[in-house]
Amino acid sequence: MNSEKKSFLAEFSRRAVQRLQDKKVPKYRTLHIPSLDTDMRFRNLSYDEITECMNMEDTGDPNRSDKYCIYLAAVEPSLKDVAKEIMESESSLPADQRTLLEPLDVVGIFDIGEVQEIAMQVMELSGVLNSTKVTVVDQLKN
């Protein structure tokens, strides 16, 4: 292997390692939620969490994957903790009188338009949606 190729490979490897390390560092974004008149903090999702959201079973709710994305990403306050608290406080009530039937129902605190906007922000933060695109580079044949 000539020195130019070795140099290119070494530089590419260095950048690859750095990129992989950077992906392990959580990213956060604070969003203002108009319907609640409050700010909430969300984190990026891991590759496995994104895959889980995208493969979410559609139970008649076309926004279920967006809701799950938000449920996983909410940090302050944690929607998991909010759901747990509500469900524990209503555990003695009959099912038809409970506010939440499953933890994911807590995402119902948001307006439907907010659900889509928040999910888009989380996906952008997670690297799923971005403005940079892969492009084709045409090379001349010698």
C-alpha cells in the first residue's frame, strides 16, 4: 500500500473513531410546549430506540411511534416518571375511571400538532432528520 493510501486510511480511521465517540455523548434540546406553557428537556435517541420507534406496532393510532419517541426522549420532566406516579395514584380505581391505561397514554398531555413537532425535533436531534444529504461524486475514468 502506498504512503498516500496509508495516510488517507489513517486519517479516515481517526475521524471514524472520533465520530463513534461523539455519538456516545448524549445531546439535549429544551422545547417550549405552548399547550402546557412550560419548557421541557428532551434527549436524543439511540439507534436501537429509533429502530424500536419506527417498528412500533400500529394499534389504530397513526401517531403511536411519535408518542413513543417523545415518551422515551423526555428528560425533564421524565414522562416515564409522570406516568408511573399517575398510575400508582389511580391504581385503586376501576380501569374505566383511570386517566392512563398504559404509560404511553401520558403523551396525551400534548396537542396533536405538538406531538408531531416534538417528535420531529427529537428525530432531528438524534440525527435521523438533517439538512445535509449524501451526494453522488462523478469520477472520470482514466
